[in-house]
Amino acid sequence: MASFGIWVLTIFLVFQSGYGFYLPGSYPHKYKVGDTLSVKVNSLTSIDTEMPFSYYSLPFCNPAEGVKDSAENLGELLMGDRIENSPYRFKMYTNETLIFLCQSGKLSADEFKLLKERIDEMYQVNLILDNLPAIRYTVKEGFVSRWTGYPIGVKFQDMYYVFNHLKFKVLVHKYEETNVARVMGTGDAVDVFPSGGKGGSDVPGYMVVGFEVIPCSVMHNGNVVKDLKMYDKYPSEIKCDTTTVTVPIKEGEPIVFTYEVAFEESDIKWPSRWDAYLKMEGSKVHWFSILNSLMVITFLAGIVLVIFLRTVRRDLTRYEELDKEAQAQMNEELSGWKLVVGDVFRAPSHPALLCIMVGDGVQILGMGVVTILFAALGFMSPASRGTLITGMLFFYMILGIAAGYVAVRLWRTIGCGDHKGWASVAWKAACFFPGIAFLILTILNFLLWGSHSTGAIPFSLFVILLLLWFCISVPLTLVGGYFGAKAPHIEYPVRTNQIPREIPAQKYPSWLLVLGAGTLPFGTLFIELFFIMSSIWMGRVYYVFGFLLIVMVLLVVVCAEVSLVLTYMHLCVEDWKWWWKSFFASGSVAIYIFLYSVNYLIFDLKSLSGPVSATLYLGYSLFMVLAIMLATGTIGFLSSFWFVHYLFSSVKLD
């Protein structure tokens, strides 16, 4: 029954992973007819540079009340999001046309140059209404494409055109109290949504379920708008034609901005309003390719496991069936892994570094599994910006206790119970990965600061991150280390000889096997990796966390199996130096991921412009690969350690 329950949960996660979850705390906002709707702006983004910039770094219209930052969480700031208010205002279910917004000042030489650069670099404007990003539809050769945001402008015949008129369409759904309460499934829904009692039964309410934008380049009469104020009616008709551009920007001339808005009632219910964003191009390919990959890898992993178990079990059974005399005779003619019984638990080179890397690997792996599990259950939907990064940081800090415990307990096991140096190991485990991460991020941050990008982490946030590290993560890691020092160390089943055994010459270098072992774990990942990379670098929404959870579980299994097989092969050829090899057997998948990242840069991000953008991409890729190496290497090492301990506990050798 327990296994049946697990399968039901797994199938539920897979099927639900493509849909938006809305848990308590993410309630819809009900608007009455005529209520003000405020549009917000996020950073300007481009897949050509991967460097976000503030919306108001360009000569756009400023709000009458001045630019104000919206409340941002830690994750949003780290992702480079800078959400600010905008001058665009709507009234619920009130269609408006010919709305004059503003006339910019005369473009200076610097502003003109900057606008041209941003248009060349294909920067997009990202507007948000009621937490929904503006979506744009384009039709090409009969295919409809969906895009979030709209381009600043376009270059045509050596002239630059700015999209200065926006045609908005807001989809609304009539508020239905019973449906919302049923969807939310919460007993307190009636408290959140006022019931339609005597006071408000006749007042219709609406929820925003869609936000579309069509950008146009329109020629305006500069003389006509001189006396107009913001939100006044533009005196002449505006024709919004997406196939033509009519207003080239020129140095020393102002730009006039206008907009119009139309409301349309829609059948889309509030919980389904994110479906338009999640059904981006290639979704069918994604589902089928992932299923195909899962089946192939499961089949391969099954074969590896069956062959491996049969080989070891047969070896042990054959030995145990012999009588004592035959065993003694066999011991004299021992071959393979039985010969290294006196050396198999000999301390590896650089034992402290191994303990630190395994401890940090446990912390990263735990963070990944818990975060993906929470995301698959809907706690980190795309509607909640920045929660994924914030959640990862939170879980990473809390799991410092696991890093300290594993690192110190492994250190004591290698030292045969010696407590000496445990505090140093715990301290280094707390600083090893975060230290490298801070070094990489600081270098990249200087590049972003130099470019005045909003992707640069503000100095105040850097201080906050350092305080979180030293005030939460480091103490928890030291606490974990203390518990690891108090816990009993793992006893080895056999004694280690004083003189190390000579390792016979190998037919092929062992590092070749270690490098090759990473291909199988990479096979479980590479299709999912494409969608993750597209989400990070191409601005697409990643939402199939149910599949990602299954892929991650599969990756853990394959990493463990690959490392076990490789450790067994090394022991069979009398190579007892298995510690580091077991770590890098599964950890070598990171090399293939980095090579894939370079391949993605060359072939998928070929439009990436400038050395700064390429350096940023490779820097972030290196950071990601380091984390993956520590996590996958830890899986391989711990599974191999368990296997070697089990193998030499199962058979008695003098």
C-alpha cells in the first residue's frame, strides 16, 4: 500500500506540474467597475546581452507621482528584477482610446546613442498588471508565437523606430464567489472574499486573467501635444498598424507616447490565468522527450543494477560455500578485490578536503531536493517572483547543520575515531563552497556594476548575504560539526596494514574510466538541461518541477550505480585508491554539463553580444557546474563507501 501511495503521488506531481498551483496566500484581487488598475514595469531584458537595465534608464515617460520601487524579495533582487511603478493607468472594465501619456524632452546625443544601442541589442520592455506579465502574440507563416514583453523598437533601412503607442487588451473574468472558494479549498475563503450579502450583491466584480499588448510606431504631431497634460485625450485619430513603422527617432527631437486599452470578458478562470505563459513553444517536444529519456535511462540503470548485483553476489556466495581448508588455500591464490583487504580503508590523500567537499555536497544536494519538492507541490509557482531563489538560499543555510555533521563524522571515521581537528574541518566546510561562490559572484558583479546593469547585486544586499552566511550558515555548520564529533565514528570491518600494497600497472589509465563514467548521469539530465538553460538565458518560464523531481531522483540512482560499478572495477584490478575516484566518477558529469553550456553558448546563444555577456554566462555556468560536481560527487562517494563497507563486512578474510 505504501508503494502504491508513492506511485499515486508521483503520477499526481507529473500531471499537475504543468499547471499553476495557487496555495493560501495567493488569492485573487477583486476589482469593481471603475477601480484603478496600475501597471508596473520590470527591468529591460535582452537575450543578446543577458544584462538587465532599469526601465527609466531610457527616455520613457515618468509617473506623475515619481518613480517608486515595489516591494522586492531577496530572490527578485538576485535575479536582477527591479519592479517600479509606471505612468500607465486603467479603469476596470472601462475602454479608453487616444490617451496622451507624455512628450519626452529633446533627445540628447547620449540618449539617442543609448536608444539605438538598446534597439540593436533587442531589449524588451516588461510590463506587469496584477502580477501578470504583458504577453504579445505574433503570427509568422501561420504559426502563432507568444512572447512576454515587447521590443523597445526596431531598425529598418538604417533608421531606428521606437514603439511609442501601446494597444492593451485586458482579459477579465467575472468574480464568482462559490467557484473561487471551491478552487482555493480553504475554509476561510469567505473571510477573504466578502460574501454577496445585502450590501454588495448588485455590484459586479472582476478579476484580471490576461494582459496582452500590441506595440506600434505612430507619427504624432508635436505641435498638437504641447498643451496636453498626462491622460488627456489625443485630438486626432491614432491608427495602430503592426506591419508599418512611421516615427524614426532623431537626435534633438522629442518622442510622443500614447496608449489605448480595451477590456474583454473571458472564460479563463483565475487559477488558469498562467496557462498562456506556461504553454510556450515546444511544450509537446518537452513532454515527449522527457518521457522518452526517463524510459531509456530507467532501462539502462536496471541493466547496470542487475549485472552488478549478480556479479558481486556470485563472488561472495562461491567464497562462502568453501570449507575452511579450501578458504585458506584460496586466500593464498586470491585475486581481485580480496587482495586489497589490508589497504581498502587506508586514508586517502588530502582527507580533510574530501570531508569538506562531501559535507558541502550533502548541503547542496539536500537544498536541491527540498527546493524542487516544494516547487513541484506548488509553493514556488511562477506567479511568486523570486521565491525559488529565496527558498534555495533559506534551505541552503538551514542545511549547514547537515554539512557540518557529515564532514566531521567522515573526518573522524578516516582518523579512526580521533577528535583532533574537527572544528577546523567544520569551519572549512562552512566556508569552502560559499567562499568560491562569493569570489565568482563578486568578479561578475564588478562587470555588471561597470555596465550599470540592474543585474548587479546592490552593495547593501551583499552585506545582507554576508551576514546571513556568517550569522546563520556558519554557526549551524559548526553545530552540525559538534554533533558529528559526538556521534560514534563508523568502524571499519577489516584492519589496515602498516605497509601499503603496491598497485599493479594498469592496462589503461584509471582517470579515463572516471571521466567516461560521467556520460551516463549526463544522459539522464541533458534534455531537461536544455529547458532549464532556456528558462535562465532565453527568458522562458520553467514550470515542470514534477518532471524535474523525477529526473533528480533518477540522477541520484544513476550516480550511485555508476560510482559503485567503477569502484568495484578498480578493486578487482587491485587498485585500492578508490576514495577520490568514487567521488569524481559521478562528479565528472559536471565536465559534460560545462561542455554542454559552452555548446549552448555557441549554437543557441550565438547572438550573445560582447565579451562581458560571454564572461557573465561562463561565470554563472562555472558556479552552477561546481555545485553539481559537489552534489553528484557526494552521491557517488557515499554509495561507494557504503558498498565497500558492506562488501568487506560480508566476507571474513585474515
